[in-house]
Amino acid sequence: MVKPKRNLVLFGSRGEEKTSAAEAILGQKDLHPASRPSECVHHQGEVCGRWVSVLELPPLYEKPHEEVMEESLRCVSLCDPEGVHAFILVLPVGPLTDEDKGELQIIQDTFSSRVQDFTVILFTVDSDPAAPADVTFIQKNKDIQELCQSYGGRSVVLNIKDKKQIPELLEIVDKMSSEGSKRFTKDTFTKANIERVSTLQAELQAVKQKMEIDGDLRERLKEKDEEMKKKEEEMKKEEEMKQKEEEMKKKEEEMKKKHREELQTLREQADQERKQRVQLKKEMDECMEREREKKKKEREDEDKRRKKQEEAQRQAWRQKLEASEQKVQSEKAQRENVEKKLEQCRREMKRDRDVWDKEKDQIWERVHQDMKQNLEDLKKNLDEEKSSHRKLQEEYNWKRKKWIYPWIVVLPVLVLLLFHVLTTQRWW
């Protein structure tokens, strides 16, 4: 029985987590990225015997309303005519961030409350999904529990490495789709937005009736009117986009047809390669059997040869061991003799050291006595030199007085005589 095709839309604020989840679901690696970061990415592949289409909705948080509506409509249109079978919220096991909460609010406002009936929460981990820490966190975190309850308790913890939880995820999608054949189509999206616009218009009309019109209120109403006009223009753009999507759908059908033909060709080639591999495996088994028999015989011969070598080695080791023991005994005796000689040398050195200490003390005593005697001799010589110097000084002073005092008396007399001569006689 051919299983029906499923269209899955991955949404959330974390782009890398969504890409990892898409690769895990499709069993592929290095999926082609979007030409622009804000563009919806479409992947396809066969999973668990069915054709699965996976779309990565770009993060919509803090983006212009026009861009949000355009990407949302494009995402839903790519799933026509079957529609979206499940919206999958991709989250890592951890607390919800402000971006996660903002993204959930944008999805709720864009796709209306109907999206809750089509949503499954996919928690991604790198380890065992049944790890106590992860299970406890999901069960105890208040925000996570409220989120799971709002989506009917539909959640799966996926290990993105071993991917064993993919069948469980598809079973939840099948069960959700089988309940009344529910699916979220482009018409559902359009009706939800029309109802939202109608609700806004009704609220605006009620506000106009209840509140008094003043200057400030006129400005607010004017802004609301401008907003309604913008939304009407957006609806017109959506109609234009529907036409474009129809053209894109035709091109996509052609691509799908071409892809099916290529897939059929690849399957035929795979069957042929499989038959060739079976034949090659059979030949390789026969060759390996012959090689095993040959290696078995070689191993037996090698075991016999190795046993002989081991026996010869053991005999050689015994001889070496005996020789080593004899050498150890000889070295032990030599070491004891050396230790005895060392002990005798120590005693002799100690005796010599004691003798040397005594001699050293005697030498120092003699040196001290000699230095003391020399010091006394030097002191005596110094006293004699001082006495001699004093005598010489006294003799010098006496001779000095002997020669200087006569000149003190004679010199004035000579000066007076000279002056008298100069004054009494003429020289010219």
C-alpha cells in the first residue's frame, strides 16, 4: 500500500536548528540553502516509504508585515494542492527566549488560531532523548508545558544524530491528518486573514461608536483607516501572488514529473547495481573461503614453528637467567668488599681529620703569639721614632732662632744708614 505524501513546514526563530531537523527528517546532508536568508526553502525526499516535502519557513520576528505575509503565503502555496499537513515548531531543549516567544506570536497572528490544530513541537537534542535531565526539564518548565498544552500535547524529542524518532513524528502527523482529513491550504490561509481583517474592521467600528470623536481620536481613526487600506492593498497583492503561485505550481509539477522520471531511472540503475553487487559478493565469498583455508593451513604451520622458537627461546632465557644469577652473586660479594674498604677509609679519614684539627689549632696559636710580639715591637719602634722626631724639631727651632734674631736687630740699622746716605749725597 502506497503511503500518502506529506507536506511539513518547519518554523521557529533558530535557522540552524531547522536545517538540522530537515536533514534528520529527510536523511540527507548539506541541503541547499536559500538564495536569500529571508526566503522560504523547499526540500523533498523519500522517508519511510513515502514522499515527504519539507519547507523551512524563515524567521518572521521583527520583520515588516508585508514581508511576513508574502513569505507565509508563498510557503503555503508551495504545498498546494494537498496543503500543509503539519506545522512543526523546532526548538532545542532549553528555556524559551524572547525571539522564540515573538516568533510564536507572529505565527499565531499570521496563520490565525487554526494553526494550533496542525502544529507539532519538535525538541532537538544531540544525546539520548530519554536522558533524565532533558525529560525533567520539559516536564518541569512552566513555559514549555503551557506551550505543549496549547498544541494539544503533540511533541517529539528528536536526536538529530541517530534519527530514530522520525517514524514517531510521521505517525503523529498521520494521526493528526486522519482526524477529519485536516490540512491547512492556501484557501484556509486566505479565509483566516479575511476573518482577521473583518474582526479588525468590526473592532474599529465598535471603537468609533463608543468613543467621542475628538482631535486625538480622529488621528487614531485615520491611522486605523490607513492600516485597513494597506491591508486591502495587501489582499490585492495576495491575489496577484496567487496567480504567480499558480504559474510556479505548474513549473513545479513539471519539475516533479522530471524528478520522478530521473528517480525511476536511478532506481533501475540501483537494481542493476544491486544484482552486480550480489554476484560480486558471491565471487568474493568464494575467494575469501579459499583464502581462509589457505591462511588456516599457514597459521597451523606458523603455530608449530612458533612453538619451536618459543621453546628454544625459553631454553636460552634459562641459561641467561642462571648466568645473571651468578653474576649477581659475584657483584654482591664485590659490593660487600667495597663497602668494607669504604668503611675502613672513613675511619682513617676521621683519624687524619682529628690529627689535622689539633695541628691546625697549634699553628693558629703560634701565629697569634708571633703577631702579638710583632705588634709590641712595632709599638716600641714607633715610640722611639717619635722621641727622635721631637729632638730634631727642637734642634731645628733653636738654629732658626739663632740665625733670625741677629738679623732682626741689624736689618733696621742698615735701612737707616742707607736712607741717610741717600738723603745726604747726590748721585748725579
